[in-house]
Amino acid sequence: MTNNLSLTVSERYARKLLAAWNSGELRQLQSALDWPDGAQAARLPSAERERIEMVQEIAGSIRLWLRGLNTRSQADLQASLRLLRHLARSEDTLDDMWMDDASTESPLCV
């Protein structure tokens, strides 16, 4: 398993979101959706800032979905979760812990 200290800010945040999504615990997911204020102020390479922006957009989509305001299809949600797994670098080291491509549903989807 990848050492958590070697992960980038975007990878840690993406993994936190995935773990919360997979837990099915609404409170944990809502907590994970909150981006730490100080994280954006850090001096980061532009590529990392772009990855952080993508994770934040996905978090925003999940937040809207939880509020029932998301008009996107289930396929859009699945694509967002696949992208989140990619940004978390989970596709190579943590496949057994995360959802496979055929099942991107959390207990929260029920």
C-alpha cells in the first residue's frame, strides 16, 4: 500500500472522499466534502492545483446530489467517481478497497 506521507494533497483529499462514499455514512461523507481552508493557500505546482480543482468539482457534484439538486444522470455520477478513484491513485494499489467499475453505488444511493 502507498505510504500516506508520499501522497499529494489532491490524492489525500480524493481518498478521503472515496472512503467516506464507500462507508455509506452520510455524516462522514458530509464531513469529507468540506475542503480545508488552508489547503488552497499552499504554494503548489500548477498541475497539483488543477487536480485539486477537479476533486473540488467532484465534491461539489456529490454535495448537489446529496441535496437532491443534481439533475445529472447516474452515468455522470459514476464517471465522477471513476475520475475521483483515478485522482486518488487507487486504480493501481487499492482496487480491492474501492468499488469496481461495474458498481459505483454507495449505500447512500439506495
